Amino acid sequence: MSYTVSEKRQRIFAIFAASSGNLVEWFDFYVYAFCAVYFAHIFFPKADPTVQLLNTAGVFAAGFLMRPIGGWLFGRLADRHGRKKSLVISVAMMCAGSLLIACLPGYDSIGIWAPFLLLVARLFQGLSVGGEYGATATYMSEIAMKGQRGFYSSFQYVTLIGGQLLAVLVIIILQQFLDDAQMRDWGWRIPFVVGAAAAVIALMLRKTLTETAHNLASENKDAGSIKALFRYHKKAFFTVLGYTAGGSLSFYTFTTYMQKYLVNTAHMSIKTASGIMTGCLLAYMLMQPLFGALSDRIGRRNNMLLFGGLGAICTIPIMMLLQGVTEPWVAFALISCALAIVSFYTSISGIVKAEMFPVEVRALGVGLSYAVANALFGGSAEFVALSFKAEGHESLFYWYVTGMLVIAFVVSFRLPKKPEYLLNDH
């Protein structure tokens, strides 16, 4: 199918508008984790600092566990009332959550209402980011130009990783201008204000999006129906769940957990580990379009088989080598190698799911399968890894990750060589 210059520009702008909201969503979600050390004492009674951090971590986890509900809620909304409406509402909810945290009084001012309202804000954000993935993945897959869908849909993870990097960057900049006391007093609120302001811009951009869902699809009685999803597309749902479990687990193992692994196991300084991971995440972000474009040439199924196969073979050797690494550049090379393998999955994460479901349950199928696997396996990665280490059996975690990647490899054989369902070409 050929496109005019005007059509190409329109679709590229739509990709930019949709992915900009994705960046803001993930920035807002992760800035909480990076700022928790500064505001824990404000929202919880005076106690041991570790207890305060555990309380904030519990609130963070609650937001994480809201993702499956968000995947269902916004998936149903996107399939019944359009992708655009779902995308607009999700970023508006994230904006509201960030603004509430930025303005929220502390425990000394309003007592128990402070941690309660903090929890409410995080539940809003958890719902929002849970619904964001399915709606964005579906929209970007449908709006991208035929023959280049792997390349363009890869920008979902470009902006997802970019949101994490931007959150780190904002904190680093603030640390250069504010001392520790100022950060703990009021400086921690600034990133949440930045996130809320950016969400308003993303909201305006998303309002300009062209709808990709056909009216006939949304009028279908099965549109957004979880009953129809499991009655007619159960095989597709559990196939996606199978390889997403391994994908999410490996993603969080080599991104969020890896900094702690370098400090606790390789015995590097926090500053060195942070520098290594910042460089690795930047390289990882830049890999996504390359691996997405590769899938346009070799097919999604081959991308997924390479992910599962190489991941299963290389995870244990890479983790073992990282145990005794002393040179930062060696650690950077090993982690980047692992992230390159993960990129076979993350670059096409959205489109390989979208192509498994028909349009009337596409956003629901993509969002819910991702959210469930992500909450169960991705969200628990750090806890499982640290639990094995505490018991003196750290290497069992490497085998656990490898086992899940073997499952992803086997499940990927069930993927069709050509898309199960054609995406919109209008």
C-alpha cells in the first residue's frame, strides 16, 4: 500500500503524539520511586527511616498491582469507544495523580489523610499506566505504515525507557542545585509538577489524534468484552501471557534490578552502578528502532524465537560474569548484551500482541495479558531475586529467569508466521 506525503506526515505525527503521552506516563510513574527517599518522612509518622521507606514502597506496589484492572478498564474503553478516548483519559488521570502528590500536605498537617491520599493518587496512576500500554500499543500498531510497523511501534519502548531516563535526569539536575535538606523539605515536589505540566501538553497532543478503530468494530456486541475474549481468543491470550511473562521478567531483571545487583553482588559503589545503568538504558533505548525494523524484515515470530532462545542460553553466563566484574566498561558491555537480547522482544512488544487479536477485542487482549504478566512476573522480579540472595541461593534466580525464557521460546513457536489479524490500513 502506498502513502502520500501528507498521509505519511499525519501518521508520523500521530506516532509522536501517542508516544509522547507514553513517555509522560512512565516519567510520572517512576519519579515516585526515585523521590521516595526524600518524602517518606513527610507522609508517615516519625519512625525508623527503613519503616518509612517500606511504607512508601508498599504504596508503590499498590499502584503496580492496579495495572491489571487498568488493562481491563481502558482496554474495554478503547475497544468500545475508541483508542483516542482511552489515550486521552489515561494521560489525564496520570496528570491528576501527579498534581495531587505535588500539592499534598504531610502527616503533620492532615494526619492519616496524608498517606491515604498518597495511596489514592498512586492507585490513579497505577490504573492509568495499566491502561496506557494496551491502548498505546494498539493505536501505534494500527496507525503505523504497512511494512514499517515493527519500526514505528518500537517507539513505545523508546518512550517507556525515555520516561525512566528523564525521571533520573530531573532528579540529578535538582540534586545539583538543591541541598539534601531542601530536597527533603520541598524540592521533591518539583518533579511531580514537571510531570503534571508535561501531561497537560501530552493531553493536548492526544486530542489531535485520528481514531483508528472502525465504527463497525466498536458497535460489535463483543467489543471490549472479556467474556468474548476468553471464549473465542483464549489461545491467543495465553500465548501472549506466556511470552510476556518471560519478557517482563527479563526486562525488569536487566533494568531496575540490575543497579542493586551491581551494588550488592558485584560490590560496586552506588555512584558507579548508577552511571553504568544510565549508559545502559540510553543504549537500550536507541536499540529499539533497530530491532523493530529487523522484525519488519525477518518477521515477528523469528524476533521472538531469537529473544527466547538467546535469552535462555545467555542469561546464566551473563549473570555469573557480572558477579565478579570489577571494570565498569565490562559491566556496561555485559548488561548491554543482555538488553540487546531483550530488545528482540521489547521492540515489537506491542505489535506482536496486537496482531494476535481482532480489532473488537484488540486493546483489551493486549492490555490485560500484558498487565497480568507484568504484575505477576515483572513486578516481582526484584523481590524474588533478593529473596533467593537472602537465603544464600542467588544462582537459583538465574535459573528462574532462564526457565521463563525457555517458556517464552516454546510459546513463540505458536505464533503465526504471518499476522493472525490484519491491522487497519485506512
